[in-house]
Amino acid sequence: NRPNVVIVVMESTRRDAIGKRVDGNVVTPNLEALVAEGGAVESWSHVAFTTQSLKSIFSGQLAPRKGDPSIFTDFDASGYRIGVFSGQPEDFGDIAETVGMVKSADVFVDAEKLRDKRAFEFAAKGSLLVDESHLLAAFDEAWGGPGAWDKPAFLYFNFQSPHFPYDHDGIADRVTARPLPRGEMQAKRAADVQRTYWNAVANADHWLGVLIERLKAAGQWENTLLIVTGDHGEDLFEDGFLGHGHIINQRQYGTFLAANRKGVLPHGPVGLDDYRAIVDAWVAGKPVPECGRMPFLHIGPLDAPTAIGLVGEGGMLTTLRLDTGETCLME
């Protein structure tokens, strides 16, 4: 009777996705329903890049080494059936090897495995992107048959639609009918860039809803902890910059941690390196861990950063540039 655990990472999804409206349209209705059922806290990426963010989520460390324990090895040792369904290549930046993903998984499907389903013709490792529809099809095949739920499951989904350039074949027009082509993304078109981005987030949310319906149809919803998060945020030309990981601020580093169960999450803010302890405590029936440390943020390698930051109560952000000595306080 051990519970299932499902983690959904929504690429580049900012913390203001919860509650976001575009022309009166709800961007994340399924995520908001999830939060109403369970809860959400403010969360922070430590470096605002995908590879290191995922390593922190799964390992519970700022900079894990290959072979260190992780959520994957925890659930593998506990006899769970483990599935990976990722719209990105999980060997990019040594993510999979560092956290023991491939060794632990019973079913492993990522963008490299589904290369023929890629959204774009160019196929550089960091640019491979597979639409969520293909991930749900792979999940249906792996977990749709008789006996699929005889063992408790740990499932990891990575939804890539909100990744730049925020639009590809398969993304529906949910909050805008005119997504901006990649070649036209300039600061002078910031409003259109933002609409295109939020439309992509809305598509990821749609597939989150499909996954929830799958779990309910299988009779597993009441026995499942569903965790949803972003790996980092995204600047959308609000201050003239597009992207993430280059300026320590709330938009690039801030995201959310949501759960479908009450009493799972500590008080925010939390860092991505808190997630493993939160999940493990809930599965083991232990109290919610105290995450009292202020999340630590940095630009550049951890042993030689160019800037660092700390997040306090209410999202108060203190940053220090190590090259100039400038300190900045942001609410």
C-alpha cells in the first residue's frame, strides 16, 4: 500500500505561472486546481540552468558527484517501479549518470530515445525537444496494461514546451492565436514574446491535466503524491533580457513547488536541493522537514562564482557581485 510518487518538471516555468492570466484566459488551470487541492510554496533554482537544477532536485545537493544517493536510488532501493518520460535528452550535462537515472529506471524514455519525434529539425544535444503528447503516449504504453500498478511507482516527467523558442508544431493556441516566430523575438516585440511564452506554459499545463486524468482513470490518484515544479524561471525582456541563468533576480531564479496533498510542503521559500528530503519524508510518514536555510543562488561554477545571492522571507533577494563588490536588495 505504499504511495506512488510523480514528479513533473516544467521547463523554464516562472513562479508567477500560478495565477497568471492573459486576456482573461487562465494560463495554468490544472496547476491552480492542484494547488487548491494541496498547496504550493515559493521555490528557487540555485543556478538557473537546467542541468544543475535537475541534479539538485534529484540529489538534494547543490553540486552532487556521480554516484551520490538520489531520489532515483532511494526509490530503487525501496522496490518501486521507476519510469522516466522526458522531453529533453537526460544525458545532456551528465544529468542521468549523476543521479543514477538510467541504472534505476525500469522504463526510460527521453528525447534521445524519441529523436524521430523531435520538434525541430536541428538536433544538437541541447536543442532536442519532444512534445508532451509523445511522452504521454509512451507512458500509456508502459503503464496502461494489466499489472502495471502492482508495484508502487515513481515517475518523472519533463515537459519541455516552455523552452525557448516557446512554440513548435503540436502546441495549440491556448492563450494567443499568434505565436511569435523565433526569428522575430526582439526586445521591441516583448509583449508578443511574453504571449508566446505563456501560451507554451499553457500547453504544458494542458498535458499536466491529461496526466492527472490518466492517474484518476487508473484508480491511482488517491494513492499518489504529485509534485510539480519548474527547474528555473525565465526573463522575457522585462528589463531587456531574454533567457535565464545570467542575472540573479526573481524572474530567472524563482519558480514554484506544488503538491496535490496538504501537509507535504514546508513553509517557503525552499531551494531545489530541499525536494529530495521533502519527498522522502512524506513517503516514510515522517514530519515535514524544516527547510530553514535561505536558498543560495549563484552565477558560474560553485567554487568560483561571479555573483551570489540569498533568498529571505517573502522572497527578499540579496545579491553580491564578486567582481565589482556591488550589493543589491530586491523585494
